[in-house]
Amino acid sequence: MSYLDLFQSGELRERVRQAYDRLRSCDLCPHECGVNRLNGETGLCRAGLQPKVASATVHRGEEPPISGSRGSGTIFFSWCTLRCRFCQNFPISQMGNGEETTTSGLADRMLKLQKVGVHNINLVTPGHYLPQILAALWHAIPRGFRLPLVWNSGGYEKADVLALLDGLVDIYLPDMKYSDEEPAVRFSSAPGYRDTNRAAIREMARQVGQLQLDDEGIARQGLIIRHLVLPGRAAGSAETLRWIAENVGTETYLALMNQFFPAFEAGNIDGINRKISDEEYAESVAALEAYGLENGWVQE
């Protein structure tokens, strides 16, 4: 069932209502702050009632099936449910750069990007604005919106909240950041990240399955997992790759990233105050091969 079907049946409107109900005592993310965002209160993510957008532009730097030849219509949302102390986008995620808009204004941005010919709408760090995104979709569909939706997230998400997206999101693009509790808390203020993240990945895979490409190699539906290798094995890369192979499948598409550098506060934090070494990345690539994960991308 597509988002057009859900709109026509009235199911999308019902999901908008359910999602906004959760803002009364916000429990959208695992922090479950319980603030009333309908009254303008803010919790750990610092997001209020209105969606806040840092940029909405054509982006060509994603994985090849996402960017394709015409680019991805990328909407970067301000704030984040994670507090990654090495975030490369910290002016947006941690400082909140951007401007508030309405849900109809968010729909306008989606339609404008569709008009310039992008392959998809790529929602970056979207989880804390899930109700507003559903409402924007409800505004955009009767105005002709038809592009695939990409949910591009840090992966610290609740499976029951993600269930509200079933049939609406076409492509999930989550991170799997950590396999151990201590670095998840110390570097990202994300208690319970591993188990929460794994449950979220299972739910995403249930909804969209493995990646499906069209004749031009453009993603139409499915899951792509990102994993950023951290210095000193802090991400637990080998364990994460083993879990993916055994629980999601060796056919899973995976982007194994070596682009870590000590951004934001990381330069002052032992363990992540340096780039990863060639040897550390090669070790993760070897684990990727050992577990039979052949689909996806490694970086030179």
C-alpha cells in the first residue's frame, strides 16, 4: 500500500492524528521526555511544535541509488534526538540553525524539489518531526506530490513510532552507530542505543524489505544501512556487521564509511580526538567480507 492509497482511504489523516497525540506528552524518541510540545514545551531534542528546516536543496552526495543522475531532494531538519559529540553537521543538529515553518510550508518545499526533477525526497534527521512530516505529506499529496520518500536517520528510534510510517516511507537510510552501551552514552547521550537501534532496523526491514532498484539503478524501495567506523573500535563495527548479516540478511545494502574526523567537541575527548587509521578501516572492511555482506559501498 502506497502513501497515495493511505491518503485516499483516510488512513493517513488518522495517522496524523495519532502522531500529534504523542506530542501532548512527547514520547516520539527513546528519551521519552514527556513534554507537551503542543504547548511549545521542548525536551532533549529541543524541537517544538513547528518543524524547523535548515535547508531544502538538491543533494548529489548520497549513495548512488539515492542521488542518481538528478540528485536527491534533501530536507535537513534542525535539532536531533542524539547528542553526538563528533557530529559533522553540528550547526544544524546541535545548535539548531534553520528556520521554523508550517506543515504546509514544508509541503511547499517538497513540491518545489519535485518540480526541479529530483529522484526522491530525502528527510534528514526527521524523527522528532514525524507528526509534522505526516501532516506535510497530507497537504502535498492532493497538490500532486508523488516522489519516493527517504527516511535518513541516526537510527535511535522506537519501533512502535516507526510503525506510523508503514506504507508512507519507501526507502529507509538509517545509521547503526554502536554495538556497546558505554560509547553510545559517552559519545551520543543515547542510552540503550544498541537494542533500540536493532529493533528499529528490524521494523524498517519489515516495512520495505531489501533494496529494490529500477532499470536506471535508482532506489525505489528498501533498506540501506550506514555504519561509520570510529577510532579505537569504539563503534563495535565487527559486531554490528555480524548482527546485520545474521538478522537482516547478507543481501543487505550497506555503506561502510571511513570519513570520521574529530568535528564539534571530539577534539577534546579521549578516544575520538583523531581520525581513524587506514588499518582500522581495513579491519572493518575485512569483517564486512568475512560476514558475506557484498552489497553496498566502501570508501577509498
